[in-house]
Amino acid sequence: MPTPPDHAELLKRTDYPVPPAAPLTDAERQIVARFGYWMEALTVGAIAPATPDQEHFVLAVRGMEDPTSAFELAWVKARETAAAAPPATLAAAAKRLEETRAAFLAAQQEYAFRQMDVMAKVRPELDALDAEALPRVKALQEEMARLEAALKDGVRAAGKNFYHRGFRVLYSRGRVTFDSKALQEYAVTHPDLNRFRKVGQPVVSLRYQTPGDFPAPPPPESTAVTEDH
């Protein structure tokens, strides 16, 4: 079976950064360094597995199967070590992100100010153009919205797709959903239901702080020695 192009492109990349503290054998370290970019893409879903072995690899590194192959064992060890990055490493990355974001915001603000200067010079012409053209644009937009709604209502009533030159109006049946909370409560007394339960991967989100968003972090504990009076 030929290697898919997206796989082949990643397989050309070598020298993946192997975590120094990872408890890998020399052979496993070579596997991660040589195939790390490709294995990482499989893990996060950037490329789709093309063989049963690759499908098992994805399940194993996501904790849904036991790792058995050399590739699976090496990648699981490397990922576990990277996930357990020491706070000093995270702090350094966070500081670099803070500095980069500050530079980005400053550059963004400078661009906005310069843009305002340029816009001020052409504002009279833009106002005249708005007064002349926007009423017609708005009227046509409103008519389009009315006609779109009418077409959707017609297709919903007919229960089938409608095709016309330049666009399609597609009909889909109502989506079936289940009440997750009620199912979890039901599973308490019907544990057999749990065999259909799947737990996804953890999700990490990052929120930038603006004044008033979050309370200030507590000050570090003082190490000063005080005397009793």
C-alpha cells in the first residue's frame, strides 16, 4: 500500500526533540527522534491512520488500548515525560509567552493608531460613498434574506433537496440527541449502560487576563524572621 502524501511529508522530517528526562532506551530514543513528527500528527488527528497498526497506535497513545509495539511504547514514554514538565520549564515558557504577547499588543496598537491617521485623510470621501451606496446594499441584503428564508421554508415543507444554478438548498432530518444527565442517572441503577460510555481526551484552555478579569494571585510567602516583642 503506497504511503499517503501527508504521511510521506511528515516522515521526511527528522530530529524530533526528545525529552532529555524520558526513560527511553537508545532504540526508543532513536524511534522518537526519527518518527516523532509523524507520530505526533497521528496522535492529535492531523493525519488519519492508514493501516490497522496505525489505528492501534492512535488508540494506544490515547489510553484506549495497551501499548504493545516499539513505536507505541516509545511514544507513550516520551509523551508522559513531556506532560510532566517541571514547573520551572512551564514558568519559562509562560514568561516568554507574556513577553511575546506584550510585543504583539504594542505592535497592534501602533498599527491601529497609524490606521486611524490614514482613515482620517479619506474619511470625507468614505462618508460620501457610504451615503450613496449603502442604502442600496442594505435593501438588496434584506431582500436576499427574505428570499433565502422563503426557499428554506419551501425545502423544509417538501422534505427534499433543491438545486439551482449557483447554490443548493439541502434538507436534513432533525438530529437525534440524548439527555446526558438523565442517562448518567439511569446508569447508576443500570451499570450495563456504562459499556457504551467513552471518555475523551482532557481539554486545556488558555485565557489571557485583562484588568478586573481575575483576582490578583496571592503574594509569595515571606521567609523573613521576625522577633517576638
